[in-house]
Amino acid sequence: GAGVSQSPRYKVAKRGQDVALRCDPISGHVSLFWYQQALGQGPEFLTYFQNEAQLDKSGLPSDRFFAERPEGSVSTLKIQRTQQEDSAVYLCASSLGQGEGQYFGPGTRLLVL
Amino acid sequence: RKEVEQDPGPFNVPEGATVAFNCTYSNSASQSFFWYRQDCRKEPKLLMSVYSSGNEDGRFTAQLNRASQYISLLIRDSKLSDSATYLCVVNSNSGYALNFGKGTSLLVTP
């Protein structure tokens, strides 16, 4: 079956620009996660949704980061007024539920100039 | 101190060799443990869950020692296609988010 998909795969933004990253999870997966991965590091947790409810946003680095999943399926991660330190790969993952393995999308590689 | 610590390597081994990776985790309350594999410029892929009794999947064997908070992955009969970064992963205090190690790089050579 189809895995997690993300778009765009690559995004180049000028500093100060707003960006929106999309994630389509595996159908039927209740849990959806966003992670940020810097070069040479493991992914770092950003936020978690159970269906449409955002249960944890403790990993979001600043109030410029905002995520939503209004209908409990597709999710969007928005970054306002991008800064150079936002450059990273943004990974979306979904799972059937808590404690289950998470399946990752291909990521969006964001470069802020 | 990071929640999950791994030796970054790189581990360079010849085809057919057996190689072992270890990691330690700091949260004694963790309940879920995984190994993920990540190829260059690709997303992490779930390799296997790790259970207290130890588990095997083909050439891959995972072990968990809760008392020492230590997880291992053994790869037997290494293939060229095993070359990748192996990420040790433990669930966080929240129970659902995952804490990743930095990964151990493996290069299998002909």
C-alpha cells in the first residue's frame, strides 16, 4: 500500500518568507508526528497529533512554527518568517497508535537563504 | 546528556562479516525500542522492534538489557546493501514520541 508522502520534496526559501509543508500519512494511521533532522543528527521530535487533536507541540522550536491536521488525515507544518537555522529536513511519520513503530515519509528538505 | 547514545562509527567491515552495534538510553521508564535504518539522503526506515526476550529477523538480531539500559543490534553475513546508518530509537517520556540516537554508520566493502 501507499506509504507516507510529503510535499514539496525540496524547498528553497528566502529568509523571512513563510513556508508550508504537507504530509499525507498512511491511510488509517491515527498518530502523526513531525520531526526535524539536521545534518549528521537523528530526527528530533517537533509535534504529535492523534487524529485531529494536537496532543503535544513541545518540540516546536519557536512560535514561528505551527502545525495542523484539521480532518485527522493530511497535516501541514507551517514556518513563518523563516530563518537560516530552520534549514533542515522535515520528516513526517505516522503510526497505528502509541508504542507502535512509526513509518516515515521521504521528508522535505528546506534550505533558507 | 542525550537520551540515546550511540557510537557514530564508521564501522568498515568486509562482506560476510558479523558486526554489532550498541546503544544506551537514559530513561529507565522507556517501554518501546526500535532499530531504524537510514540510507544517505533518505528517510529512516523501521528495521525491527526490540523486545525484552531478544528477537531475530533473518540476519539481524536485536537484544535489550533493561537493567543496563542497553540495546544491541547484530548483523550476520553482512551484505553490501547493509551499508547505511543505523539509528537506535527509544520512546520518550511522553510514550509516543521517539528519541533517536545520532546513528552508527556502517560501510560493508567487497
